[in-house]
Amino acid sequence: MQTADLTHEDIHAYLARHQRKELLRLLTCGSVDDGKSTLIGRLLHDTKMIYEDQLAAVKRDSEKVGTTGAGEIDLALLTDGLKAEREQGITIDVAYRYFSTDRRKFIIADTPGHEQYTRNMATGASTCQLAVILIDARHGVQTQTRRHSYIVSLLGIRHVVVAINKMDLVGYSREVFERIKDDYTGFVAKLGLPDITFIPMSALKGDNVASKSDTMPWYHGPALLDHLETVHIASDRNLTDLRFPVQYVIRPNLDFRGFAGTVASGILRVGDEVTALPSGKRSRVKSIVTYDGELQEAFAPQAVTVTLTDEVDVSRGDMLVHPDNPPHVSSQVEAMVVWMAEQPLVPGRTYLLKHTTRQVTAEVSAFRHGVDVNTLEHRAVSRLGLNEVGQVQLSLTRPLACDPYRTNAATGAFILIDRVANTTVGAGMILEAGAVRHAEPVATAKGRESLIAPAEREARFGQKPVTVLLVGLTGSGKSRIAYALERRLWDEGRAVTVLYGQNMRQGLNRDLGFTADDRSENLRRSAEVAKLMNDAGVITVAAFVAPHEAVREKAKELIGRDRVLEVYCTAPMDVLRARDASGAYRLADEGKIAQMPGVTAAFEEPAAPDLVLATDQIGVEDSVGRIVALLKERGYLGEQPA
């Protein structure tokens, strides 16, 4: 039955079906004049969500303050509602709009692009599940594009659409699209965004917005609306960690004592054992009460009232959790803060910290660093100014039950409130609870030199210590070459070992993922091990993807540049894919592996490797032979030990 027929015949059924639709919250952001407001206007227009009187008013206003030219309707005016916005043709405030399709309901936030309104953008992004980052095809990736991408990653938004807009102004060029895609991918690889989709479009003309366009036959992906309707968000909810912040204690009579609140994460069931934090008292769930009757279970984000089997002292701000899966409880937290006030954040000044339903007094006990959101570089700071971002340590007057924001956004987020003006001055994301241990020089922690001189080791092993760093994409053959080289040198009587990236992740580096930062740390730790091996006189063969040139250079500095030979293993992409027995490339194409170098993340080829092995043209034994020849040529291999 069509929607029009359903509304005439059974309005209650229509409303019930509408209520059951899944809700997606999204925002548009990017540099100024990238077309954010026009895109939202186009979505509203093409989904028939504009009333006739609204459309007539926009047509009249388009003649007065429109920016699309004579006779053209300026759809941006549907969201640019402030007088200053219409006069300047920019977005200042965050404008929220609602629309729906047969598949989903949407709340969309149009956030400002100007740098001085970054705090507005952070506010708009705080509740969103998906971000649409617009890039003007004429200008490419801009400073504000980088700034907003960083804030999107900082706020834990998992799904990102990079809408390369105004393609009509560059002749719908595929080359322009691919160039911008490569530029953005290179920058965003450092941010660890798990799901990125690139869509070329023209919001003004409607190309690839609500439906696929014939003007770009080379693009085989979805239109924006189709992607918004189908992107998978159900698994974004944390249904593992039960967190139930108590908002209100309901005591209508002597026979009922209930604790009202919204399930922030996890699942709560009748009969479950729960712990009240911060007191630590335990009880069991007696009932879960709602206006429509009792439930056997509740999950995020349902608002319910919980009764317990025991008389436990629980008040507003406390939290019910499962005893075997508690959050951190601490009066010290490490957090990233986005500062939103003209008066800077400074140490020693007290603020109100609002976290779930709990409010405590907080002050900055230490600044760790500020972040240049354009380059992601860390810098020393003693304060945070308007629109600045930094990592701080906060001291609280009472402990908080909290989780790291990356693990649980509901219990990892907070706001800072000015105690005098009662205005929100900062937004924070908890990194971890408790005081963080920082390495400091300790008088008793002194290094000791070995009683065996390096020359003695060289004489014993008949070799000079060196790290052969094999780098290349998955499927380039670096691990096979590494172990074959180890076998060859061992058979010659050499002291040699292999450090393989995947093996390192099974032990020393098991806590690392595959973001750019984690890949960097994986190589750094392994370089420390390689240095120790070299200090012991052992030749070390290290095989890593190591996609970033700067990280490889740091590893060389750590080991010692005179003790590193960089070997670049390379082959065409079709060969790499054919060799990939693990199916990693296929999974990356399907979006199941994020940050895959060479597919969804950048791989920077070595600038000046000591040796390049085209592994599609030469075999493993030939490759090993060339490395051994290089080792002898550089003087690392002496006479074979007897």
C-alpha cells in the first residue's frame, strides 16, 4: 500500500509504522561555501519534505538574497534562517531539520564552516552517528575540512561520507574526484575513522543526491540518500557494558521505590545482579517499569524505572552496572577537551563537570598538550583558548564512574560549566580514568653497559649487526623473503632472527589496532626490540607494512641509521590481490576492514630505499641473493664463521 493510500485509509497504522522506523542523526560540515545548506535543502526538496508555503517563501527570498543567480531557487535558504546568515550567505548557528523516507527517519544538523564557529560544529556533532563532510571540487581539501574531520574523529562518529560537491563546475571530472579522494585519504589515515564513503555530487543540480546521476557514469557507488538509508548503524550501540545512570528516585508511597533513568548502554534484565556505584552495594533487579507496563528487559536508549529486591541507598547521579563488568571509578581523569568560551581554560580555576546525571566540581591539574587540528601535531600549552583542543588531566571533588569515550560514548563524555555564568564552556571526551603514569627520570633507573665490546661480538659472529627493514603492502612477499633470508644466513653460520609484524601483534603489541597511530606504535616498539638485538650482535630481519615514511624514518633514528638497510618489496596491485590468501583486500573493498593501506588508507612509498625488489618479476631466492649481496657490499658480512 502506498503512503498516500495508507494515510487516507488508516492513519493510525501509518503513524505506528512511522514510529518504528530507525532514526539516523547526521550532520553536514566542511569549509565555508562548500554547499552544506544547499545539500540539505536539496534533500528536503527531493524527498518532498517542504510545505508549499515554505517553498514559496524561499522563492521570494531567493530573489532578494539568493546566491544562485536570477531565476534560480536558493535551497540553502531553507536552513540559513538567521538574518546575518542570509545577508552574508554563510551558516553561523547549527540548524536542525527533520525528514523521512520509507526506510528511515533523519535528523540532520547543518553546522557552520567558519573557524570561529568550530564550537558550534562540535555541539552539532556531539549526538550524530554519521557525518557528511563536503569538499568543493574546485578547491579540494581545505584547512577547515581537516579541522572538522579531526573533530568528527574526536567525537567518535563512526560513519563518514565525503561529499565532493560542485562537480558541475569542474565538468564532472573523474580525475578531479580521484585527486581529492587521494588527498583526503592521506590526511585521514591518521585519524582512525572506520567507515568512509566518497560520493561525487552537485547539490545545486541534484546529481547523486537523492538519485544516481547520468552525468557521472564512471561513478558506480550509491547516491547520498541511498547510502543514508542503508548505512548500518545498529551495531554502533554498546550492548555489552550495562550503564544505567540514575536520574530520579521515585517514591510515590511506602510500597514503591524506583530508580528512573535512561539506559546509557548495555542490556538490563529482571533478575540481573547489579552494583550501585560509587557505593559498591549489590542487589538484583526486581522489575523494570514503564508507562506502558512492565518489561522483562531494557536496552539503550530506553527510559525506564528500575526497582531492586533490597533496600539499597541509591540517589541521583549514581550508576547501576553489572558486578563483573564495572566502569572505572576515579576522581582523576585524562580527557580531550574542546574549549568553547572566550575566557581560556586555565589550571586552578574550578568548573562544574556534568557527566551523565552526575555533577561534580573539577579543575585542571595538568595540561598534557594542545593539538594543532590542521596538522595533528602536539604542542606544549599552558591554557586552551576559544575553539582550541587539548589533552588535560582533571581533578574532581567526587569520583566518577566512567569509561573511555572510544569504548562507551555515553559514559565517556562530559561538559564543563562556568560556575558563575552557568554556561557551557567546554566539551570533553574521557581517555582514561585515574592518574596516568608518565615516564620520569629516576635516580635508581640507570643504564648499564655490557662487559662485551661490540668488536668482540663482531669477531665471534663474523658479522656487523644490522636491521634489514623489509616494507611493502600486503601480498608483496616481504614475510616470505624475510624467513628465507633468515634460513640462508643461518645456514651460513650467522646469528640472525626475524621480527614479523603479525607475530609482534601476538605478544608485545597485542594491545594495538590498525589505525595510523597504532601502526606507528607497532613499528616503534619493534624497532626498540631490533635495537636490542643489534646491540647483542644479531642481524635482525624486520618485515612490516610500515605505510608512513615519517614513521619509518623515526624507526631508523631509533635503531641507528648506520645499522638499517631499507628494502622495498613491491608489485602491481592486481598481483598483490591475487596473492592475498587471507582475503584482506576483498574485506577492505567490502568495508569490513578499515584503514587498509593501499585500499582505504595511504601507503607512502620509501623515498630512498637501499634496495627495491619487484617481487612480480623476481622470485624469493633471487630476492634473498640480492639482499645478501647488499649486506656483503656494505660490509655487514665478514668471513663465514668456522
